[in-house]
Amino acid sequence: MKLWLRQHHQALLQTLTGAWRHLGSFGFNAVVLAVALALPFAGFTLLENLRPVSGQLAVEPEISLFLELDTPRAKARELEPAIRAILKEYQSAASVEFVPREQALATLQKRSNVPDALATLGSNPLPDGYVLRLQGYSEPDQAGRIGQIATRLEALPGVETLQVDSDWIKRLAALINVLRVGLVLLACTLGMVVIAVVFNTIRLQVMTQQEEIEVSRLVGATDAYIQRPFYYSGALLGLCGGILALVTVNLGLQPLNAEITDFARLYASEFRLLALPLPLALTLLAIAAALGWCGALLSVKRQLARLARQGS
Amino acid sequence: MIDFQQVSKTYPGSIRALSNINLSIGKGELVFLAGRSGAGKSTLLKLSAGIERPSSGALLVNGQDLGRIKAATLPYLRRRLGLIFQQQRLLQDRDLLANVMLPLLVTGSSRQEAEKRARAALDKVGLLDRARNLPQSLSGGEQQRIAIARAIVHRPQIILADEPTANLDRESANLVLETLKAFHGVGVTCLISTHDEHFLDSATRVVWLARGEIAESWRRMDAETGSPA
């Protein structure tokens, strides 16, 4: 165990020394990897920021029921048990709030920027209504059930129109799913790019160190001993590329957030893009290092087999 | 120690480098392989080091059949050998100390231990004061002595030297040869190829190769005891 650790320590030291000695080419290769990794990292950052937004929206979808304008108040209030019965039938917990037309107008006047225009209408044009806030819809995918409830509610006597806000939640959920799948495909493609870049870098390293490899073999080095520094080199390249990509993405968030904050304020939102949480960032760095390791593994095996065939 | 039994080696293109070699080298022997260029000396040494595999016959080194040895086992056999090449094959971007430390590091010695033993080996070949120099700053003879230091630093049981005195002036060649003989003196088996007949005068056993076959083999006997000198 001690010997094994010592050999890994030596290999790591050799890798770090080599990287330091050829800092220029190592840095350039890390930048190439960073370019390939930055796009999926940015995508993950975006998705990670959108996830809670979409989740929050999906938690309490709203259904607004607007009654016919001439519905008597007593009859309007009588609808509530029927509404609750339908909700119970679909096992949906919900808060049901009756909104009288006077209250609706007052709210509109308070929120609207055109109180004068509303005053000119003379009479209140708004009907009585209900606002239903459905609970237990934590997943956007469950929005399909809301449509069924809405159909039933719309058929109740006295209901003029019905407005469901789940449609755009569904669209957002679908969009996020498309983005997620697209991002996975993009990450796979660019992961291949990382492997290819590391493969080629290590191939060149093996060629450069051919004499050392041959001499090492002649003095009793095992293949594992020879391969180890190259594996570390590949992993280090992947890790450094990942760190550079992560830093670039995080730096890019600053100017983006300046614009997003202004835009979000228009919708009374405090939304802004945040850097990836540390565990996820570390996971992405580990994946980048693993990709580098894979590239090195494929390259070294192939190159050493070639050297062996040449009779070293 | 090294046992060739009907060993032949044929390269692609039906180039026969060695034919039916029968040769047995015992522990602690110093054997010179002599012969002209192309006689098969280097091939015989390469076979002994496991660099090449015999085309037919059996070759036993330390009891292991090199014709059948697994690739994964070969490094462990080589750790018992000290190899010296005509072109020294020193790593030009490493100082002499690092070059000599290499066989110890590949076997898992700590850097401190490797450095200590490498310095001792450099001392034995008289080049300790040049430990931090790069190989290109040394003469051919000095580089060959560094190659010897690298070959003996891990205390091998067998030294295989392929034309170690080629391209050296007489003085340097004598020095290299004396260094090798010193290791033979402490019980290391040495198989040295040379085409320089000058060195054979003091040899105790010489194997002559010609066109891939053993043309002649003689052993100097001790006049008093009647045993090999």
C-alpha cells in the first residue's frame, strides 16, 4: 500500500513538474478544453437557475372562474360547494376564494395605471368570480390534470369564462425538458471533444517522451508505472479546463445579471442568475477530470501498444 | 543463469540472425561475445534481455523461459538485469543523478533512497562530482560510465553490455572495461559483446560468433587449480 501510494505520489509530482515545465502548451490546451466545457457549464447554470422558477410556478397553479355578469350574488355563492366537489373528485387540495365584482374592481384600480379610464366606464364591468389555487402540483408534468378539472368547472351553470394559468406552465415545463435533453446531447458531444483534445495532447506527450519510455521499460518499468503520469496529466488538463470554464461562466453572469435584473423588475421579480451551487460545480469539475482521464487512457494504451510493436 | 538451448532468431523477411545457439553461462561468469558486425552479438544480447523473443528453441534467464514469459512479468525480470548499450541511451533532459536514479524509481524506491544509491553508483564510476551535469556535457567515455552506473545502481545479478567500448578512445575503453570487471569481481554475471580483439587478451571466456552461429568458444583455465580462471 505504501509502495502504491509512493508511486502515485511520484507520478503526480512528475505530472505537475511536467505541466510547470511546459506551462505555455499546458495552459493553451487547458484553454481549448475550457472553450469546449464552457457551453455545457453555462447551460447547466441556466437550467439550475430556471429549475426553482419553474417549480415555484408549478406549485400553485391558479384557475380563475368568471361568472356571467347578471348572476345574482346568492347564486354565485352557491357555486362554491359544487367547485369543491369537483376538486375533491380529482383529489386536489385547493384554496377557493370568492372574489366579488366590487373587490375585483378595487384591486384593478389599485394595480392599474389607468384609474381615470376605469372611472369613465360608469358601471363596474367585472363579474363575480372565483380564484382557485391548486396545491400539490409540485411537478410541471402534473399540469395535464389541471386541464381535466378546468373542463369540469367550465361546465358549471353560470360560468362565463375560465382562465387556467397551467398552459404556460406546461409550455415552460416542455421548454425546460427540451433544453435539458439538448443540453445533455450538447454535453455528450463536447465531452467527446474534450476526450479528443486530451487524446491528441497525450499522444504528442508520449511521442515526445518516447526515449524515456523505452529506457524506463528496459530498466524494469511496468506499463502501469509508465502510464500513470499520463493519466494524471489528462485528468489535470480536464480539471484545469473545467476550472477555467467555470470561472468564465461565473464571470459572464455579472454583466448578464445587470440586464436580467432590470428586465425582471418589470415583472416585479427579483430573479437573477446565480453561480452553480458548490456540490454541483464540484461534480462538473470531477466529470471534466474524468473525461481528461478517459482521453489519456485511450491515448496511452494505444501509443504504448504501438511502441511495443516497434520493439522497445 | 543464462541458458540458450537450440535458440534461433529469424527477423521478418527470412533474415536469420541466430541459428541453433547452445550456450550456458553460469553465475558469476564474465563472458565476452566476439565477432564482426552482423555476427549476431547484439541479437543474442537482446534475446537475453527479453527485448526480442527467440523464433525457436528455449532461452532460460534466471530459470525463466523468455520465449514464453508474459509481457507483464518481463519488467520484473529486467529488474535483475543491468543493460548497457553502445549508444548509452541517457535521457538528455535529465541530469546524471536523475538518469542513474531511474532504475530505482521504477521499482518503487523512495527518492531519498534512490538518490543515496545513485550517488554511491556515480562514486563507483568516478563521476560523483558531475552528478548535476547534463549528459551532453560529458565525453563519450564518461557517458558510458554513467550508463554503467545506471546499470549497476539496482544491484543486478546479470550485466548485459552491448559494445560498451565502441566509439571510445583506448584510454576510455580501458576505463569502462575495468569498471565492468570490478563488478564481475563482486560476483555479478557479465555478458559483454565487443568486436575489439584487444580486450579479449585478458578474458577468461570468449564466445565467437560468425553469421549467427557459434564459431568458436574457449575458456581460460587456471594453471594451478585446473578450474576456470
